[in-house]
Amino acid sequence: MDKNIPLTEAIYYILLAVRKPNHGYGITQEIEQLTNGRVVLGAGTLYGAIQTLVKKGWITIYSEDLESRKKKEYIITAAGKDAFDEETNRLKELLENAKLMEG
């Protein structure tokens, strides 16, 4: 298993939100909507995570409006998809095992 797995919930949702090009505000809105408001990422958390993901090569800048720092869009990379898929499979295994133990 990759040493980066398990992913934090924030990282997992960010990777999910950038399967199509998305900007910071759009990422936070999508995550909040997907989780019915349970997960709300502050700007510091979001942009710190984005910087980490860019350094790891899991996301990349898709487009950038040079006139506005807020208009940077990100998209997941192949390496990011691999990490996301590995974590999704790990979570599925957890759920399957929990169902087995329930009866």
C-alpha cells in the first residue's frame, strides 16, 4: 500500500472535486454540497492541501487567469487518480468487512 494512504477526508474530497477542472471556491462549494454541509474547508486548509497535492503531482494547474489569483483551476493527474482509486478501494473493503461482521 502507498505510504500516502489512507487519505485525509479533506484530501479525498478535493481529489473528487477536481476530476473536472475546478477552482478553489468551486472545490469548497462542491465538497460542502456533497457532504450536506458536514465538511467545510477553510481557505487555509484548502490552499495548504492544494499546494501539497501539486507538490505530490496528484493535481495540476489546468488554467490560470493571470489577472486574478482566484481564477486558478486545478485538475487531477493520473497519479492523483491512482491514489484516489486506492483509497476508494480501501474504504470499500472497510465497508464490506463491517457488513460481514454485522450478521
